[in-house]
Amino acid sequence: MIKGTKREKSREPLATILIIAVFFISINLRRWLVWLGFDALNQGSPTMQLLIGYLFWVVPSLLTLLILYDFDFGRVARDLGLKANPWKAVLLAFLFTLPMMLGYYATTKMANLTASIFFKEALLPGIFEEYIFRGFLIGQLFKRGRLGFIPAVIIGSFAFALGHLYQGATIPVMIGVIFITAVGSAWFAWLFIEWGRNLYLVMSMHAFMNLWWSVFSAGQNALGGVSANVIRLLTVAITVIVTIIMARRTGFKIKGRDWISAPRAERH
């Protein structure tokens, strides 16, 4: 259905509305079903409940993309950023986040690495949050909707920040969490696009950063303390510098009107 034609352009506003609506449905569907009496969705271990909740994010959004692309699985995978080499992305993400691991090892007390920490706080959030927020919401609004990168990121970052409000016990902490998560969302989105829509990279970055943050008890929430954030900012700075150097050689994916206006018919 989506072909990069004039007919497609006329449908872009509708596609934007559809993407936002499906995103909203996806992240709330499990909660609505539980409210309607499907208590079985709350059964099982905490990790299993978390996985079930994430699957409700994937099914409606993925089905929507398959319908939009006439069940062209290859094109859906490419637009979501799943055509890159996953192992190279994992290695690159590990190298990018190495300062966090070493910095927290030197300055904090290491907690026990348990299966619960690995899956609940690192691997699963890294995979599924990046899929729904960067791959689906921001990625599709930027590439297929009539939104530039900044408007798409504002919508996606606002939604991402709201999803972390539970970490704020007081108003100041809540504001801090919103700011940190919103900025983090914009940064992940920029990396996602500039690295050629490589969802594996931001999934791995997210998972490793969460892992080091949790294993070394860097903070009780996403806000953290001063020293923890200095170390985290070092990782961010390294990725920004490396990405800019790479983009100067290969060409920036986001340029000119792409930042604020309707996207071109076909994006990288």
C-alpha cells in the first residue's frame, strides 16, 4: 500500500494518525483486557508478566505495518531497522557503553547479577521499548508520516517519558525523570536514524546501559546522582562524536528540511 507516490503523500496525514493511534492501543491493550476481566494475563512470574505485556506492544503494531506494506515482511523489517547485522550492533553498543561499566565498577558497589535483573531491567526493556518507541512510533512518523524528525521525536519522547513517571516519588524527582528520559529518547532516535535505521544498535545500547546501571546500583531510578550521570554522559558524548565523524564521511541521514518539515518520499 505504501509505494512512495503522490497517492502515498495524500495518505501521509492519515498514516500519521494511524501510527499514533496504534501505538496508544498497543501500550494500553493489556491493561484494558485486565480491566475487562482477563485476570489470566496477570498470572505467572513477574518476568513472564512483563514479557506478556511487551508482546501486546508488538502484535497490534506489527500487524498494522504488515497490512500497510501488503505483508511484505522484508520491507517491514527494513523500515523497523531489523535488516542490519545484529552482532556488529551488539559489539558496537558494548564498546560504546564500556565507560559506564568501568566507571560504575570503580565508583559504586556492585550488586548481584541475577536472571531477574538481566531480563526485567536490561534485555526485555532494551528490545521492546526500542521496538515500539524508536522503531515503530518515531521511526514510522519520521519516514512515513508528514512529520520532520523534531516533531516525531517530541511525540515519541513525550510518550517515552510518561512511561517512566512511576519512578518519580516526588515532584522534583518526577520532573528530573521526565527530562532525562525525554532527552534519552531523542538521543536514541538520532542514533537509530543516523546509523541507517539500525534498531539492533539502540536495542543493545539501551540494554547495556540499563544493565550497568542496575548491576552497579548507579541509581534508584532513571535520574541517578551526579557522578552516575557524569559517567553516563561520557557514553553519550562518545556516541555523538563517533556518529558525527561517521556521518561526515557517509552523509547525514537527517539534513535540511528533514529536521522540521514533511519527510521526503523515501528516506534511508
